[in-house]
Amino acid sequence: MTISPELLTLADYLAGEFDNREQALADPAWYVHLRMWQRPIPLFGQDSLTIFAEQANVLKLDQPYRQRIMRLMASSESDPPLHIQYYMPKDPSALRGAGCNSALLNTLTQEQLDLLPGCRLAVTQQQIAPNRYKFFAKPPDQARCTFTYLGDTVQVSLGFETTGEEFLSYDKGIDSTNGKATWGAIMGPYRYTKRNQL
């Protein structure tokens, strides 16, 4: 199957090393200074592109967390044309640090991942200049993204925007009893700037 130019562009925009230095300095009460890695990996064959992601507090770069896999695919419907399916490593600790050290991803297989059925984003795009786009990714209405981590059921709300240079993360942890956000983009998106292309 041929990968569409839109999917290739989205993958290129997402891949990189990012941080939110300016935001964290301007509003440290609400935004931790984070570094995030989104690294392309060869999984799932010819019909999609895959990215490994993790992040770390800049003060604790040796303790990265939130290891996850994003599978970018063309949609079977024409609207929206793209979507992203999230997966979680069965053993996240085995991949800890792979954002910096890509060798840790060399032996990763599909069998080492758990599909997160409710954790899927629909992606739309807007042309902002010749050959320049802004991508918007959000869950379908009524979607509920949950997974089990260290024996607990965790609910999250996922979403992002990207222009290639900037990545806005709307990810939040959700208290499943009252539906309120408990961590993440509570006061608005985390605003990451791409520092290096990966």
C-alpha cells in the first residue's frame, strides 16, 4: 500500500525532540519544563507509519516516562482522511530512555504492545502556506481512552495540534469518578518547540 503525502508530512511533523522551555519559564506554576522525544520506528508493515514517544522532566532526564506508540494511518473513510491509534508497551520500563537511545527500540515487536481500543484520534489538516500545514488530532465524540498501568485503571484525554515547528499537547489525566482533569494540559495545551528532527 502506498503511504499518502499527507501521512508522510504528519509523520515528519511529529518526529523530533521537543521542549516547552519558553512556556515553563513564563508560567512555572502550571507548566513543568519537559523534554519530549517522538522517534519513528519500523512497525506494522506497509500501511502505516509508527512513532515511539516518551517525555521527561528536564530536571530528571534520566527518568523518562509516558512511553507510548502512535500508529499513523489513512482512514477508511474520506473524512477525516487520517487517524492515529495508540498502543502501550507491555513492559514500559524495557523502553525507558529509548527517546534518546534508539537502540532500545531495535528489538521491539508488535507482540510487545497492547492495543488501546478507545485511544484513537481523528486527524484533520489545514493548509497555512504553500507546502505548509497545521494538523489537528482529537478523539471522536464519546470516546473514552483507558488503560491499566501498575494495576490501576487510568483514563486520559488525548489530542494535539502541530505545524512542524510547534507541537501543542492537550493530553490530560482524567478522574474517572468526576470527569475532571488531574494532570497535564489543565490550563491549556503544553506548547512544545521542535529542537531537533529525529
